[in-house]
Amino acid sequence: MNPVLETIHTRRSVRSYERQLIPKDVLRRIIDAGNNAPSGNNAQGWRFVVIENQTMREKLAALALPRYKAWMEKAPQTLKDKRADIDRETSDPVYYSAPVIIFVINSGITSDMDTPMACQNIMLAARSYGIGSCWVFFGQLPVDDPGIREILELKAGEKIYGPIALGYPKGGFPEAPEKKESIIKWA
């Protein structure tokens, strides 16, 4: 199989990580892949905040946990059921104790279309290095905290896309979920 297609087909959301650090040069290449995503009018308005410091990751997790629990109380039962195993297996159901968290931040006029492509490039590049990733919606929850806003240097109008948890998968990459058949109309 074509190596690009193989990377796409084998990328999975990883929610359990080894404690092994990711080398800085590999992280730079992964972020560079995100930076090479297409953007409207070549704006490239994104920026990346990489959290590797364990104390900072623990602070983020501690701030996110009560917000996660409050959000989950209002969630549909089907989501609660899907998250039950995760909630039992980890003390950090938000960032999954990943050794690296990348916040992808943007505020440009086309950022809602551009930045998800940068995030996808990051996750595909990570997979190509044998590194697992997970886009974590819940990781956005503590950004109302002034200390977190300061660390991320969030400015008015900026939005977080991601964050993305990264690390070497504990026990390997998960099996592929069953995919629905493509819906295609040929004209």
C-alpha cells in the first residue's frame, strides 16, 4: 500500500501512553507537518503551544477534570456509556496522561477551515513516526482559567483547535473500528 494511504488508514485515537518522551527533533518535524497544511490565502495564522512539562500537564488535567465531569453530567447516555471504560481506567480522562499536549491556536478569518487541516497533518505525521495521538475536545475546557490563558498566551478572538495529545501508545495502536461504506455520487 502507498505509505501515505497506509498512515491514513492506520491512524487511530490513542488514549493510553507510555511515559517515554518524544525527541524534540521528532516533535519539530511533526509540528512542521502541521505548519505545512493549506490555509486560505496562505494566511498560516496558526501557532503551536507544546506542553511537555509534567507539572504543567498535571495542572491542566486537574483544571480540566471538574469541567469534564460537569460536562459529562449533561452528556447523552450513549456518550457516558462509551466513556465509562476510559473514566475507570485513568485518572486523567481529558489528556490521558500523554507526555505531550499540543495546543493549536488560530484567530484568522479562515481559521475554522484551515486549522483542522493543520491538526490532521500533526496526527498523521505523528503516526508516521509510530507516535499515537488523540484530538481532545475536553482539553479545551480549562481555557477560561486565567493561569492557563496566560500560559497559552491566548489573545482576544483566538480559538483553540485541538488540543492534541501525543505519545507512544501503551500496548500498540488500537484496532481499526469498522468504517461505513463511502457514499459517492459520480456525475
